[in-house]
Amino acid sequence: MNFFKNKIFKFFLKLAVSLFFVAWLVLKVNWREVLDYASQISLVQIILYVAVLLFGMMISAYKWRVLAQFKDFDFPLKKYFQLYLTGTFLNNFFPSFIGGDTYRAYQLGKPERKYISATATVVMDRVTGLLGAMILSVVFALANWSVVFGHQILLLIVGIVVAILLGVLSLRFIVRFPFWKKLAEHTPKKVLEVIKDFAQYQESSTLKTALLVSIVYGLVGLALVNWVLFSALGIKIGILNYLTVIFLISIVSSLPVSINNIGIKEWAYVTFFGFFGVSASAVVTIAIISRVLQMLVSFVALPMYLDSKRQD
């Protein structure tokens, strides 16, 4: 009973956060300008966005396949792409950890009933994706240090990201010290499982490959795909300034503090791009259009999802 109460409490807490930021956006943004910006986008630009989006998903599917092969899963890339797309579809209705990610893990592990190993590949897919965004955020923060240093919130987030990356890099050595056993006793079981899986991947070249692919995905599936919309709206921002914040926005948006990052993502767009004088209406337009297009693209997976349900 406490479990369900805890889940319900977390849901309503996240709902409250989303509603708070949505209310903030309603008051902050000129919605007539949003409609004007949205009307500027042509069909050709939408097609280009979708093409880059699908290419980014293919990169992610390839990375997941690399991680899965380490756990002795042997399926063609097409299967991973289909499951990835279907997982994205389910994320429209459920949080990723009980929707798309759970579905991906279940479908991957179902043929051989290797559900634990399948879950590990999905978790590592998430972890390496986040680490890839962190690496890129630090690289471009260093390249644009004067700007980052001039805004306390950017400096704070970059500092936290650097600390996390240093912790991850030293994880292999930390677990060898005696104090780790005492620390592990007070660490949540799920966190320990992630650390254990990460250590196993770290012992092979798989982790390096996955991180490299994550960086490629970040440049394509995060930076390039959104740059298409920035160009479509004619937003003037230097490429270095753009790259300095787009990965930080993805990191902030991944924080599990709202329902499917609704509100928090838009807040991050308005706040971070606002440092460079970009209109709040313009970036909110981009955030909304990207949500809508990603949702519509993911609906292509509906027949595949229904077919999998029939097979179950």
C-alpha cells in the first residue's frame, strides 16, 4: 500500500511542477507571436526535420544494439529501430521508465526470457545517452567559457556536470576502496544495479563505443535536428552559443521532476537561449513544434505496437 501511495505522491508532485512551469509559460510568452513564428515553417523544412529526427533515432538504435550485443542479444538493427520508435510512441502516454523503456526491455528479452539482461541494456542506453550529452556540454562550455562564466546558472550546471563525469571516470577505482562496502549499504538497490552493469560494460570496449555513438547522436539528434527549426524561424544566434546551451537544456530536461519534462524543457529553452537575446516566443515555438512532430512521427509505430500486443 505504501508503494502505491509513494507512486501516487510522486506523480502528483511531478504534475504540480509541470503545472507550475506551464503557468509560468502562459504568463511569460506572447502566444500571438508563437502562432506567427509557427506559420513561417514550410513543408520542406518539416520534412527535413523529420528526416534528421529519424536519422538520429537510427543512431540511437545502433547504440542500443551495440550495448545489447554485449549481453548476447543478436537481432538485426531494424528490430532495435522498431522497438525504439515504438518506445517513443508509448512515451507520449506514459513516463519513459514505465512506458517506452519498459516496453523495449520486455520485447527485447521476451524471445529468450532474458528480461534482466534486456533491462540492463535499456538502462545503459539511457545512462550513456546522458553521459554523451554531458561530455558535449563540457566541451562547448570550455570553448565558450567567457559566456558560461558570465551566467551563474550555466556555471552551476556545468560545475555539477563536471563533478558527475569525474565521479563516473573514477568509479572503477572507487569500488576498490574499503569504504565502498559501507557506502553501498546505504545506496538504493536500483542504483547499485546500474553501477554494477556500468562496471561490466567498462571492462570492455563496448562502453567506449556506446559513448562515442552517444556523442554522434548528440550532434545529430539533439543539435542538428533543433538547428533545423532555428533556421526555419530565422533565429539569429551564433553556432557556438547555440551549442553551449542546447546540451545543457537536454540534461536539465532529462531530470525526472515533471511529467515527460513538460514545462521544464520549455523553461530551459526560454531561460538559456534568453541569455543570448533570443525571443521567448521563438524558442517556445520550437519546443512545441518539436514535441508535436516527434509525437506524430512516433505514431508510425502504432501498427507495430498493436501487432506485438496481439502476439502477447
